[in-house]
Amino acid sequence: MNFLTIGHRGIMGVEPENTLRSFTAAQQAGLDLIELDLHLSKDGALVVMHDADVDRTTDGSGPIAEKTLAELRVLDAGRGERVPVFEEVLDAVTAPLQAEIKDVAAARALAEVMNRRDLVGRVEVLSFHDEAIAEIARLVPGVRTALVASRYGVDVVERATAVGATTLVLNIRRLTLETVERARKADLRIIGWVVNTQDHLRLVRALELDGATTDYPEIKRTGRFTA
């Protein structure tokens, strides 16, 4: 399998994260996949934003869950960009997507879109939360899922297999050979994140991972030549 370079929230090191501008730039840079984050608005829209509130990435304040989509639309998400919904990203780019869900409610909303638009082949669903992965797997036959972990031990492999995930997306700073070897025995793919330096890229290559999630498109180019 070819080594995959995945754009983190688009290419958030260059453009405002989780915006159509960032996703379009990631596609134009030739990244293999684009990762994004989903939350539900007060009125049930699948809003593309990482945090549970809007404070860090917009000129507004307060929780996403307490705002309607109309209220979110008036916010500036960076360089004049508006907060997108998931369906807009699907239409704006053609690249395969990794959609990270934060809870079971978001899993149910995403399942409805995936089934309606037949997205099993295009969208892989990620989550830090085992129950969200289990829920999307129950609702979307054949969906590909990945367990994300930042602070973890080798038991992350058993967690992934228990919910039927086929991929682990792991914090590169905590990744060990023992975890990699155990994951390989379980036939799991492994993606390292966030890979923004040549040292981290060399580690990804040395551990023979399947890909890297990055904030910067240059990793795609230099990754071809890193032993």
C-alpha cells in the first residue's frame, strides 16, 4: 500500500483550519486525503470545526451546540471564511475524506448523510471515542473506521479491534515499536499524527507506518525521499 499523506483540517499550517479554503488548498497541494472534524449545531447541522466552542477559530464565542447554523454562518472562521457544513466540503473537493466525530449524536447525523450520499468508499470515520465508532459501524454497513488516540498504551490495539476499526491514528510523540508490532499482528493500519518535522517523518518511515497526518503540504513532497 502506498504511503498516505493526510491534510490535517485541510492544511492548517498554511490556511485557516477546517474551512473550504483550507480543504481546497490541501487538494491542490496533492495530499492523498483530507481530515476534518464534525460537531452538531443546535439545530442539528454537521458543522466542520475542531473545538466544542467557536472561541479559538472564529471571531465569536460560546459552544457550537448552543448556536444555530444561521448564527454560526455569520462568524469569520479566518480570512473571511465562513464555518462550513460537511455537505459543503463534499461538494467543494473530490479528495477522499477522514471525518472525525466527537460523540454518538454526531455519529448518527453523519450516518444519515453517508447512507443518503453513498459515501462508504470516500469517507473514513475517525473518533477518539470507542462508542462513537461502534455506533457509526452499526448504522453504516461497510464503513471504514479508525480509532484516534493521543495518550495511550499498547491496549489501544485491543480497543480498536473491539469496535471493528481497521486503522489506528496515533500521536507520533508517544508511538513505540511495541505498539506498532502489536497493531501489525492485529492487521491494523497505522497513521502517525501530527507529522510536521523531518525528524517525525523519519520516525514514521523507520516504523514503516502507512501514513502521516500533517499541517504542512511540504511533507507530501519530502516524504517521497525520506528513508
